[in-house]
Amino acid sequence: WEGDTLVIETTNFNGETPMTIVGPRTKPIPTSPSMRLVERLTRVDADTIDYELTVEDPTMLTKPWKVAFPWKLDPQYEIFEYACHEDNSAVRNFIETSRYERAHRPRKTD
């Protein structure tokens, strides 16, 4: 904690997961084991949490980058179990994307 702000630091990345799925020229932005994420969550009123994320990776980035936005309470919002429900298309999308990428991957020739 820093005063009223919850600070979450995440380290120990393996460098195998992209920072973003789509970057310049639609290629993923790579990471390294030196990547560090710092998230800050501050409640500013009964319905709002200010969220801030700083991404540092001195191996892959010339300087850290940051994003910040408010999280607003929405009583209408529903959280579904990720693993299984009728409207969850994420797993199917992951599988279809993986199959597409494998089918369109350049083949090695000897």
C-alpha cells in the first residue's frame, strides 16, 4: 500500500508472452524476462476506482509506458464463470485463431 493506493507489482516473466497481441505491422510486441508491471488502484469515491498500469521492460522498450482510466461501478454488469457458460466464445476463438495461425505459418524448407 502507498497511502490509500493498492500497489501490485508483477515480475518473473519468462519473455515468451507478447506484451500486446497486435503491434506494428500486426506483429506481436515481444517481452523479456526483465519485464515489470506496476498496477495502482485508488478508490476515489463509492462508485469509482482509478486504475493505473505502468509497463517496464528495459530490454524491449526504450522507456516505460503507462495507461490510466477510471473503473466505474455498473450494477448492471454481470461476471460469468470463465470456464463454461453458453455465451463464452473465448475458448472457441482461441482455438480457431491457433488453427488459422498454424495453417498460415511459413513452412521451413531444407
